[in-house]
Amino acid sequence: MSNEGRKRARRKALLTNRMKRKLALLFTIIVLALIGVNVRLAYINKTNGDKYTKRVLAQQDTNSTLLPYRRGDILDRNGTILATSEKVYNLILDPKVLSQNADEEDPDKDCVEPTLQALVQYFGLDEAELRATYNDRIDSSYVVLLRQLTKDEISEFEALMEDDEAGARIKGVWFEDSYIRRYPYDSLACHVIGYTVTGNQGQTGIEQEYSDVLNGTNGRSYKYLNEDLEQSTMVRQPTDGNTVVSTIDATLQEIVEKYIDKFIEDYTNKNTEGPAAKNIGVIMMNPQNGEILAMASDVDYDLNNPHDLVENGYLTQEEADAMSEEELLDARNQMWRNFCISDGYEPGSTVKPLTVAAALELGVVSDSSTFVCDGGQTVVEGQPRIKCAKRAGHGLITLEGALMFSCNDALMQIGAMLGYENYLKYQEIFNFGLKTNIDLPGEANNATTVFNEDTLGVTELATSSFGQGYNTTMIQVASAFSSVINGGYYYQPHVVKKILDADGGTVENIGATLVRQTVSEKTSSLIRQYLYHTMYGEADSNGNNATGRNARVAGYAMGGKTGTAQKIPRSDRKYLVSFIGFAPVDNPQVVCYVVVDEPNAADATAQASSSFAQEIFKNIMTEAMPYLNIYATEEIPADMQDEVDAQKAAEEESGSTEEGTEEETAEEELPEGTLIDPNTGETVTMPTEEELESEDAGDMMGGIDSPILPADGSEADTGEEDASQ
């Protein structure tokens, strides 16, 4: 090869090497770039993958389906289902898909007619309306034809769709999952449970208070086009709501409601034409931890049909037809109202144990203290005399007798010993004027209907000592009373004890919340003893009888206190009567509080008898205590033996001739002469028969109203909103 040829070969080789090096460099750059891109993509996917996935799906979504969560159940303390969510199905038509499967030229391939005919046949839809819907919304992908169908109602159509031949011509129809709230026991514990409206929004009760806990998060199924232009599905599963385990015992709740209903049946139109009572309320609670075991009133409603006033027996059809929409809404709010926590009233003598406990705690009285009752007191000269329940006077009685015989006179003396400052101090200690903060909506705020340093005068101190002149709610009285018989511990009342997840695992245990200590164990023990004798004590030397004897259950050691409150306006001579009791007496496990507002009685004197409330209490406790494993430990009192033999301690004590209700129905023999008041040393002349005959027998308060309560007897504004939204 010539030199020239060799030169050309070398140049060619050199160029080739340069080209190879450039290509290698370029290849290296491309590889590094791809590696960088991949690294960057991996980083983006790791840090923002979900965000970009959602963005892509939003751009490419052709059809998405809501996957609803299941609202959690509400259970009683033993696991009985009180509220649950039942799966139902909405019938959905996709006119757009159906129209894409239309073939007017070949009826054998057309899917429109077979689909529409099947919908008419299996679901009873109006054919003309269905065709109009299809034609009017032919570009739509989502039309709800029917809602809340059960599995049985859709099963035959589902079988048709799965048929290889017939189902092939059913297009554009599918079922959307949904849930409907069901209440297996209808009206049981309706004011505690509450109900829901559209969108799983709780209304009243636990349904409202724990709505966020019961609700979950909806899921969604996305259909989208993937990178191969094929339709794929992405599913985000729903998160079901938590289950709420209440403190309510369904069996005790049934017992309570049964005997409220029995009272209504027995006393409606009995003495006068009209209802058995204006209001009836019952609370059962565990005094050792504040758990509410049962809560009910005389008004209830079907939780599965909570808006129908006529079907729920609250109004007649004629009454409902005559009402405006605003009046109907107000009537519904009254039907939904929980009397036990929302209504204020003067409590009467059921709070006397609190006054006595405060006086014992402060040392202004002792177990050995005695009092003279001459039938009442003129607290302020010129004002009417405030009477005792026994107008003839109890005579000389002990501190225990002040509760046993429910002596207003003795309590007014104890109130004076306490004084203004101490009374107001213990009013707050017992939580009157403050909310209990029970975990239910609608608790009354009655701060303006209790006394303060500006409104508590000498008359108000006297009447407050025995529970008149100010307002409380049932839940306030039950909680405060529980503290003076459980050792002195005030627990916040509550209706929920545990939160479970959808799989049954424990999310939260809700235990007892100790608010404060109200009295000492020593004081509490004395109060329990006094209240035991209030039910079981013997008559004293003056012929005074224990006032709670009608509430006794043979063989059981119990304690309790009667209550009678003369309502405002006093001139109307209307009464609210009550009874609060507990068992067993040495270690209380249950407190039962019964209020009967204006019981159906022949006259004002008869209406003032707490025997109405004692009757309901006795019926409830007779059945409840064996269920609660509270055993009979006492000998049967001689005066109850005939009842036990005849009725097995299971039926009401009808036609009782026992003496010793709080308000005596017969005049007792008057003590002769005079007595020396052990507290003042004054000589007290007991009233004569002539003096008693000249008095107005029924007006306990002597016409004295309250400076802080409405003069017309209407309920004070609590500031609470209506239950409706």
C-alpha cells in the first residue's frame, strides 16, 4: 500500500475512533439522563405519588362510585343492639350506557327495550315515567330510580342480570350500596338514643352527642383509562364508624317504661277527666360511678318514625290538621324533649337529705340534735305562715325524725343554722345552678333559677331548706343525692361507657369522672341510716309515721325520701310529687328517682301525696332488684305479710290503708300542752283543732312565691336550642 493509502487509512481509523468516542459519550449522557429521570420519578412517586395519582384519576375518570361507610351501632351495657345501620340498595340507571347499546334496526341486539321492561316487571315502575326519564336524561350516567331496597327486593333482578342469555341484554343498570338506620326496639330509651336524619346527622340523644364517633369516612371506586388505554378500577375502601356502648341496661329500661305505662293506664281519667299526670320522669343510676342505667318519661316516640306526631300518639289527627307548620315543629320539639335533663322544677323534700348532710358536715347539728315542730313557721312578720306537711305539728323530734317525718319546720330551723353563706356554698358543692355535663344534648342551664347572694333572703333560705323556691332538674337531684349516700363522692353522670371500632376492638373506655367530694363518709353513713328509717322506721311517741313506707319492697334493705313541691303560682294549688330511693342500704348499687308532675287526683290535697311516685318506685324496684342480684336480706315487716302472701310482692299495693305518707290524710291526735324548743329555749304552744280548722289546709307555702321563678308557673328560659335543625 502506498504512503497515500496508508495516510487515508489512518485518517479513516482516526475518524472512526472519534465517532465511537462521541457515540459512547452520547450514549453515556443518555443513560445518565434516563437514570436521572428514573430517580426523579421514583422520588416524586414516593413523596407525591398519591397527589399525582388523584390528579391523573381526576383527569381520566369516566365513572366513580361512592362507597358509603357504615355508621356504628349503639349498644346497651350488655351488648344488646339499640341502634344499627342496615345495608340497603339504591337502583341506579345509566341512560348514557343504555343508549350506547341501542339497536333500532335489529331488535334481537337492542338492549333498551329488554332493560326497561325488566325494570318495570321486577320493580313495579311506571313504564311511561321510566321511558320519559330515560329520554330526558339520555346523556346522564347516574339516575336514582329507587332508594333503600332490601336484599330480598333486588335478588331476583340480580339473578336475571347474571343469566348468560337474558342478562346479556340488561345494560346500564346497577345497585348502589347504602345504609338505613334501624332501631330494633322502636321507642325504647328514645330520648337517650336519639335518631338520625339525612346524611347520618344525629338528632338528640347519643346519636347527636356522639355523631362524629359513630360516623366513618366514605370510600370511592374510580374507573379510569390506564396507559394502555384500557379501563381500570381503583378502590378506596370506606372506613366504618365506631360503635358506642351505652351505660343503659335494656332490661331495666323496659322495666321502667313498663311501670310508667302502667301508671298512665291506671290513672288516666281515674279521678278527673284528663291524663295520668302532666309529666312523669324516672332515672335509674349507679351511685358508685354516675352511670345511667335507665332514663324515661311518659312521652315517647318511635325512633324508626320520629316525625309523625299522630302515629306516635302525641296528637290526634284533628289536632295535627289544625296546626301550622311552626306549631307542628314546636310540638315535635316537645315530643323529642328529654324531661329528665331539660325541664326545671322545684324539687321539694327529696333534697332535704342534702340540707341535713350540709348541716352535719359543718357541725351546726349533730345526730343528737332535736327540734320542736308546731306545724310551721312565720319567718317574716306580716308574711303568711309556711306550713309543715303535718299541720298539727310533729312535736319534739330528732334530726333523724326531721327526715323520717319530712318536717318542713325542722328543716327551716336547720336552714337558719346553716346561714346564707354556708347554704350558697353547699348549693354549689351539690352542683345546683350548674350543669352536670351529662353526655346528652339539651341539658337545662338553670343558673338563673337558683339563689345567689343578692336574691337569697330570710324567706328564701327557709323555703330552700326543704326544696322550694328554686329550680333543679332530675339529673341534678339524682347526682347530688347519689353523692350523699355513696360515701360523699359526686360523679359526673354519663350514658356511654365504651367506644369500640368496627371490628369490636376497644378504642376508649369511659370510666367514672369524680367531680368532687361533697360530704364525709361519716355524714354519708348517717344519711343512709336516716333514709332507711324513713322507709322502715316505727312510729314515734307522738304518733309520727315514717313517710316512705309505701315504697318498701318486702325483704329488702332500702332507703329513700319522699317529695312534694307546691308549684307556682301557689294559688293554683298544683303539686309535683316525687320519691328517690336506693338499695341496698349499706352499699348502694342503684338509685331510682321518680317524679310525677300534677298526678291525676280528686283534689289538691290528694294530689299533694307522694304515694303516686312511691307506687311507681315500688313497682320498678320490685322487679329490678332481683335482676340486679340485690338480694332480700330482711325479715318481712308484719304489716306487709298479707301483701306478700297475697300478691308475692309483685303487684301494686292497691287500696292501701297504711298511714304515714308524707302528707297525712287523716288528722292525728294532737299532743296536749306545750313543748320547749331545744334550740331556742322558747315555749311552743302546739296548734289547737280550732286553729287548724281555720287555716287553709292545702296551701303549704302560704301563697309565698319565688323572686327568681316565673310568677305564672311557666318554665324559665334555659337558653337551650330546640332539638330540630
